[in-house]
Amino acid sequence: MIAVWKMEEASNSTRLNAVGATCGADCDLANSGTVGKDTTSFVESTASVDFNSAVDLLSCTDATCGTSGAELDCVGDCTFGCWVRPTSDSVLRIIVKNTATPGYLLSRGSTNDNYSCFIGDGTNQTTNMANGSAPIDEWHHAVCRENDATNTQQGFVDGAVSGSSATQGGVAASTNTFALSNTTLPHVGQLDECFVANKAVTNAQICRICSCGVDGTYCLCDQDAATAYLACATDADCQKFSAHGTCDTTSNTCQGRNHSTDPGCGGCTLPACNASAP
């Protein structure tokens, strides 16, 4: 992982890159406008970030996002995404933006409430309609992945592949600012646990991120054992760390999170998600 933003900070403050992500504090996102903290509607931990207007933006200029300014460019293989809860009507909205030619972008469609992925190499741009549900007032996990080796761009919604297309060149370096939301086509609503990885994260790992969180803690049977996703006997075994998750007594496997504001991920099966962390 290059960067992971947990979105637990106070309103109108810098959102911090998680400890352990390789870009470190260089990839903290500066607040523009009045980007709020929402403790009512969230997916991970206790809060999400709330965008209310076109002036709301969380960003990191290319010159400061890492010592070389290249970390968030995610050149070549790239995977990026967020938990998204739109509260606006069906208007084209930008969720993640590091330009698109060159660079990459995740948006919500203007006519069909679907998520779209854009990948550019500086000359060509590929658009992949992810075809996943993105209605207002609902949380869904949206991820884009570029794989140079297979020349394939894929969109994932709620942990499962929802669209695929051949790419026209991989992700190329961008000199523009990386941002969550956009002043021209702003996301209106909440975002939670956004991430960028400079690799083609596997299907199983994307499923695991969706169902268990980037660090896997939301499916842990044992908070002290980072690989202990299996061998649960009761729901309590799956809730030692975060009060999330239920135990499937048929497979004896923790089945993700279950609090009321979190829909979980229905598009993938958690027993198949016991993959190593990206």
C-alpha cells in the first residue's frame, strides 16, 4: 500500500495517511473548504469524511506527495478505491482524481448511478464502466485496478469484479494534484477508508479489503494474530477486536462485519478472502 486514509480526524483537518503505508506523512491530505467528520454514517472504525459542497476537497500536491513527488502517481500497475456513500442526485461526481491522461480517476456516473474507472498513459485513456450499484444514501465499496501484464482494467463493487476492459497503455505519471472529490464535479456525501496501491492487487485481496478492512482487523478472530481469520466458534470470537463480524458455524469462518451502518460485501465469499495483505 502506498497510502491508506482511515478518515477518523476532526472536521476541517488534515486526513492522515495510516501508519505503515509507504508514502508516510508525505501523503497526508490537506483540507480545503469545510470537509466534515461524520460519526453517524460510516463503515470503518468510528467515523467517515463528509463532503457537502464544491469547495470541499482533500488533496496532496504532486510536489509534496512523497520525497520524489511520484508515490501517488501509481505508475504501471495500480489499484485504488474507497467506501462511498453518495447523498446527491444522479450527476457525474469525481471520487478519486489524479487526472486521467496521464493518471487515474474513479467517478460515479451521471445517468445510471454506476461507478467508472479511468486510466491514462498520457496519450490514450481507457474508461471502464464498473456497472455496480451506486444509489444515493447507500454504502458501497468501489475499486479500480490496472494490470499492465494482462493489459486489463477492471472495476470492483462490493468486493467482486463488476466490469472489465482492455487498456490503452498503463498508468503514467501525472504532475497534477491528487485529490478526493473535485471542485468542478464534486462528490457529495461520505467516503471511508480510501487507499492507493502501486500493484495489481489480487481479486482475493480486494475482496478481503472490502470485507475485512485494509488491515484485516474487521474479520479477525484473534486481535493478536494477524492471520487468524478462521477457526471461530461463536460470533464473540469474531468480535474480539471491533465488535464486528459473525461466525459461520458451517465453515467456522468469520463472515465480516455486521453493525447497522455497514452493509458488508455480498459480492464475494469470505472463506476465499483469507489472502495475504496487499
